[in-house]
Amino acid sequence: MTSCRGARLTVVVSYVILSPSAVSLILDRILDTDQRGKTRVKSDSFHLCPVIRFPLATPRVRRSRVLSGPVIGARLRGVNVKAQVIHAANKNAVQRASEVLKSGGLVAFPTDTVYGLAVLPWRADAVARLYEAKQRPARKPIPLLLSGPGYLDRVARVPAKCEPQVQRLAARFWPGGLTLVFPKSELVPDSISQGPTVAVRVPDLVLARDLIDAVGGVLAVTSANLSGQPSPINVREVEAQLGDRIDLILDGGPSRVGIPSTILDCTASPPRLLRHGAISAQALQAAIGAIQIPN
């Protein structure tokens, strides 16, 4: 409950218990503080609250109606809620995005290839929301992004016979647009991997690595689009596809490459190219020699 010029504003959340970070996010969206330190409801929130998109009809109702709606990480079905957009230039941007992720939210952010949609891989509720938001088939696994190669051993079991090749690939293409597939470690949830393997990458963008590092060095990330639709390279394209399905968009400007990463399966011998992308097959061959390239 927050008092604004004598009028009481009460926010009631259904079905969820708010964390302090979630409360902060909600109040930040509907309240403002002037130069004299007085708090007031933002002008555009009187007619249409940006947190829950609930129309408030009259001045009296605006002052007294209890607002019920979804919050970060737990939206109510059927309610149109636009994702908050925060610019990367904001000094608190990475911290805010990490708080949303830790609260079980969905965050879109730029990588070096395309905009990605992230959740904490250890939160089954967030993973389920990601699949639902993207309309992603349950059989399709979600890759993991790492803040650095040092986290690889935490999520993958690199076969000893592949270590020399993996070391050369990591030295040449990480950070960068190459995703590698390995046998997963016991720490990787089945809801992410959908099988015995895991796909991992280190993005070549400081903003992305800072965010990943802020939540522990590992994030489950897939492209921030509806399944089967073009991968977005800017905030506008993310909003067009997922704006009312996710919680926050970290605006870091357009992605540099605009092409999804190349995927190389290191469980095969020689490694098998699963997807053409930002790193060419010729570049991979130059680094490690023979690879399997399907027709």
C-alpha cells in the first residue's frame, strides 16, 4: 500500500507472493517521485495502469479501486500485460534484469547474434513459462549461455577424446556465435535438455555476459520469438512477437550479427554440423579439421 497525495493506492496480487524485487518493479512502473521528493501516480497510470492494463473508469474509482493482476514471473491468463523495457544505459539495468530472472521472470536481452529470451534453468516454473510464451514444442531443448568458458564443466561432460578439439574451438570462437553440444552434467534439469545432451555457448557481448554473470554464470536462453517465426534483432521485433508474454526487455540496441549461432554436435566423431549460422563450416574445419556436414 502506498499513499499518494492523500489518496490510497492498493495493489493486490492474486495467486502469488511477491518478492521485494517484484514489488519494486511494480511500484517503479506506476509511481513517480518529483524533484521535491513527493511520490505520485504517473499520469498515464490513472487511465490505464501499465502493470496490469486495467482501465480505471472515473476519478473516484481511480482513487479507490483495488487493482488485481499479475506480477513478474506469475501473470494471470487472459490479461494483456506489456513487458517493461529498460535501456542498457540505465546504471541499474543489469541488476533489475537479474532480479526479474531470480523472481522467476522472463527477460529478453540482446546477444551478439539475435535477441534472446532467458530464464533461470533451475526454475521449473520459469522454464514452463518460456515454452508457453514461445509456443515452443516440448521436445525442443533450450540452450545454455555461459558468462565464460570456466562454467562449461558445471553443465557439460566433455569427452576426453574431444578435449583438444573443444579447447581449439573455445579459443577460436568463444566468446562468439558457436554453440557446442555435449553430454550434460547431472546439474542440468531434464526440462531444459529434453535428453542426455546440452547445447552451450559464450556470447560475444559484454552486456549479455554481465547479465549471465549476475545470476550465477549460466542462463537458459533461446531466441526471443514465437517458435517458427524470424529471430528478432531489436526491441521492436521482440515486442511485436512477445511483448505481452514476457516480463522485461533489456534494450541494448540492435544485435550486431542478426544471424543465429552455428550449432556443432561434439558428441559425434567427427563433430557434426547441426545448424549453419554465424560461424561458417569452413572456419570450423580450419580450426579442428574434419567435421560432418549433412547434405
